Amino acid sequence: MKTQFRTLALATSIAVAISGCGSDDKTEIPEVVVVNSAPVISSTPLLTVTANDTYNYMVTATDVDSADVLTMSAKTLPAWLMFDASTGMLSGTPAVENVGSSQVTLVVSDGAIDTIQTFTLVVTAPANNLPVVTSIAMTTATVSTVYTYTLIATDADSDTLTMSASALPDWLMFDPSSGVLSGTPAAADVGSSEITLTVDDGSDAVTQTFTIAVESAPRVPKLVVYEDAANPLWPAWDCCGGTTPAVIADGDADYGNVTEFTIVGDTVVGFNARDAVDGVAFTTPAGTMLEFDLKVNTMPTAGDTDWKLKLEGGGVAAEVNLETSKEGLAPVLDTWMHYTFDVSGLGLAEVNLIMMFPAWGTGDGAVFSIDNVEFYNDAATTPEPEPEPAPAPSSALTIFADQLDSNWSQWGDNGASAELVTDGDAAYGAAVEFGTAGQTVAGFSNREDLGGTGVTFDASSYAATGTLEFDLKMTAEPATTIWKLKVEGTEAVELDLPTVPVLDTWIHYSFNLSTLGNLSALNNVMVFPNWADNAGAVYRIDNLKLLTTGNVSSNSGGDAIINVATGIDFEGDESQQASWVAFENGDPSPALEFVTNPNSVGNTSATVAKLSLMASGSMWGGAIVDSVTPFALSASNAVVKIWVYKDRISPVGVKFENVTQGSHGVRTATNTLINQWEELTIDFTADIGLPENGAITAIAVFPDNFPETESRESDATVYFDNITFGN
């Protein structure tokens, strides 16, 4: 490192001569020299940095000439470095390709003298090169359209890369073995979700974070009666007033050309396919909706009146008030209003005349404009996507399937046998046959002392989502009926097989990895009859795999505590919820989910609870939360209100339990609306004072509590929200 000075100004000399009046005496004044001091750089730079690490060096300088203003600049820098002249901070992060030496020259100036600091900065190679994500994420998705993006990464060290995803929305799945992120969003998924994908080389990890915006599928009308231009098959029409409806330019550019109607006397107006030369009626199957925009330019002379929609076709007529539309609004002067009507609910199989008008006899003097008259049938236009076949779970490790993984061996101890055989069932083929001789164990291992390579396997990254699965066939029975799975590595965990093997029958077994302890260094998987009395057992194992997905849990939620004084609103993500357990809803019961509100009409909550009810579930299928601050049932909290959104009419039940699961049973209320939010009231006032209600600690919800004489004919999805406890 060198520090040097460059002078830009010279000292000044001053001579003053003074003479006395009438005197020849002269006095010499000594010369005064003013010296400018150079700035001094007092900081010492860091001379090395490792690639991929951040380099920071703060330049500090002083000047004894307190009046001088110092300025800083960088004269020579490598491309990866930046210098902030206002703060003196030299910073940057070199990449691997920047390994080597670079000269750095920094300058501090007081306006007259430059002080220069020069040093050589060495970038050293990292001990481990980070993985590099080379793929560019897809950031948009469309409802009912398959989204797919493949994460691609490279590693300069040729390290084995592990991929993972965190906090995905319900509609997305990530396959860590292929790096494919895919799914099909539904209408309820419209909005934005932040996605974080991770690539790990065993030493370091990099992430790719991006946002996927889900957009609604474009709606395609089945018939456009009028939009910006007259439709010759549906001409504008005045029944009895003698006027000619006109196409005019509206002052609002969003609407453009519109049809303007004027009411004179007693008349109705609209669009009439009967008057067209080639006009034909429009058929209206189930799900047909009529939508249009209306703006009143001049109100009727008589003042306020009802505004009507009337449809005719096939000899049938239907007339309704505009306020009965989905929007439920009356026309407002000088304001465009949108109206939506379920035509199939009006009893018409076809339509050939559409009329919008003030009620007969009350509309004289009214002037109004109509635009965007269109028939939709969303069920036909954008059908629900066919359910995608569930992807086969991704195998992170196949220990044995027709052949052994190269790092693993088959083994048995103390006289137990382990040999490769061919099973008579062609669907299985090669299998490993074990025989136990009493007080012995057998299985598969990567330990060197048991015939493996010593390379352990890390399954910790998907312990929460994955499974260990295998097929077993017993060909000779031991005395015991207790069979074990034992896994070893960082720790040892032993579990009973949930189903007792059956002689000469292949049975599939699956265990959630989350039940098998720490799997960061798995080295032994054993399956055997109970150690103490397993003599004489002969059995075969095939398709022993660790899968990244498949974990099924009926539990969901976080560690929040419920207080009935504030109720249950389900806002926030899963970690912000209380812990819920689903029950009696299939085997296993799908967990309660916390999802985006499917319909904000009536209930504006952002997040609600969702329970997928199985046809195989019972009337008592539901979910329970037991992290409730204990409370006594009283007049202040005995009236429960709960919002529900269901596709069927049936009772909704609520039950209170104490710490010993004592309860006075379920009380119910039945919804009256389908696919709409509705608030139900369930009154427990009659249960106040009963002994089991003195210290309630759990609350259960039964969203489809149908009568015992009935059954659930098909799978169903129900939502509930905003549970309050009052009077």
C-alpha cells in the first residue's frame, strides 16, 4: 500500500515597506509563508476477500487545516467494487470469476493537495462454490390453466444439489427430484403468492424468490347482444313510444358507443331478435347469466319508480325488478351500474326479447343508456379443470426395488438370514427374503460393518412431508404377531407395524417420516418380528423407499391460544392459528385448512377455515381445537355465531368439552343458503350451570352434521369463519 501527496498551490510571500514622512529610513518586514497541509488517510484497507463474501472498507481521513473541506474519489477500481464518495465506503461482492489481484487507487483532496492511497486487493477462491440458479421463474398463472416451472441449477464443484420449496399455496406442488413446480389454480386462488425455492449443495444454499400472480381466466360470452356497435340479429327496439333508439358516444371512454333509449308515454324498450331478418332465439341452459350495464341520463318525470328487466321466449315471459339482480342495486342518475341475472332461474328455456325499462306507466321522460348486453355460461365456458392425476410421490431414496442401492446391503444378525429371491408374483419379481432364528433382527444398512459403503443418507429436508414405504409378504409364521420397524442413524426409533402380516400375502406399509426421529444420517432400516419370540419367521421385503411426499396428517395450525372473549377469526397463515385436529372424516381425516376466502360477498375475511369432507366420513366428521383458555359457560358467552359457506343444506353442529372430554353434547343450526356465506346462531343458554360446562377447554365443529338415517353421498367442501361467543 502506498500513500503519496500531489501539491496544487504554492505558499504566498508578502513584503511590506513603510517610510516615515521626510525620512530616508526604510524598515524591512520579514516575509510570511502560509503552508497548506496535506490530508492524511488514517484508515488501513483490507487486502483480501473470499469470492462470494462481501468486502467493506471505510476510508477515513483528517486535515490539520480545519477550514479545508475534504472530498473523496476512486481513481482505479475493479468492476465488482463501488465507492460511495459521500461516506467513504468501498464495498462489493466478488464472484468466483473475480478471483485474482486488482489495483485500487483512492484519492482524498482538500482542494489544493491530493493524498492518494494505492493497494492491491486479492480475491481468493471460496472453499465451496455456491450453486447457481440458471432458470427464470414464470411469474403469472391463469385460473384453470396448468402452471409449470422447472428450477434448474448448476454447481462448479459438481456437488449433489438438493432442491426444496417452502410455504407454497395450496394449488402448487414442488417435486424436489425434478425441480418441477406445478399446479392448476382455481378461482379462489386469484391473487399473488410469494414463492421461495432453495438449492443446497450440502455446504451452502441459495434461494430463488419470486411472486406468482394468479389471474382470472378471461370470460367468454356465449352471446353478445350489444357491445359498442349494433347487432343486426338483436336490433334495439321501442314497443309503443314511437322512438328510434340511437347508438351514441358516451362521455365515459370505458364504455364508448352505447345504445340510448327514450321513454315516451307508456312503453317498454330493449333488444328484439324477433324484429331481425335472421334473428333466432338464444337457448338458456342451466347456468346461463345475463349481464348488462345501465346508466340513467334523465329520471322519469314522475320521479322514483321501479326499474324492470323482462325476458320473453318460447311463449314464456319473466319480469323482475333490477334490484333483484346479483348486485341488488337500483339505478342511480348519471352513474353506470352493472347488473347480473341468472336467466336459467327465471324459467325460460330460450330468450328472443330483452327489455330494460322503468315500470309500465311510470317511465315517461326517462332517458337511459345500455351497454355490454351479454349472455354467459361460465360452467360451459370455463369448466372446472379435470382433476389432475395425483403425481407419483417422488422417491428420494430407493433402498431396494428389484435391486439394492449401491450404498446399501441386506443383512441379518445372530443366525438371521438375508438373501435375494424371485417371488412368484410377477408384480414384485426380485425381493429380499429374511429368516429369523429367535432374538434376531434383519434389514438393510449402509454401515461398513454390515456390508454397506459407510455413506449415510440425509432425509431431514423432507421429514415433515415424506414417508418410508415397503411391501412385505410373510411365508412362514413366527409365534409372535407383533412386528417391528426400526430405523437407526443419529438416533434409533422403533415402531409396531400397524397391520399384522398375513401368510403368503403382500401388504403395503407406509410410515410418516415425521414419526421416525432425526433422519439426518440414516444408516439402518430393519423390519422383523418381535425380537424375543421371532424364531421360524420367513418373510420378503420389496419396494423399500423413502419418498419426499405422502405424509398424511389430520393435525393443522400453530400454537395460538383461543379466548372466547375475542372469538375465532382464522386470519393469518397456518402458524398464526390454534392447533386443530380433524376426526371421523375418512381414514385418515384430511386436516383443517386455512385458505383464502372463496367469496367475499357477505363475509369480507381474507382467510377462512376449509374442511374437505369425505363421502366415507360420518355425520360426526369435523375438527376440534383444545388450546382454549378455560371458561365457564355463562349468559355472556352461551350464544355461538358461526359463518358457513356450504354446497348443501344440512345442520352445523358445535360442541363444548372439558379437560376430561366431558360434554353435554352437540347443538346445531341449519343453513338455508347454498354457496353463499350465511351466519348461523347456535344457542347453548339451556346448558348454563351444567357440571361439564364449568371449565370448557375444547370446542368442536361439525359442519355437515346430517341425520343418522342419511349418509354423505359424495365428497364435499365446507368453509366456516368468524366464530363468536356472546349473548
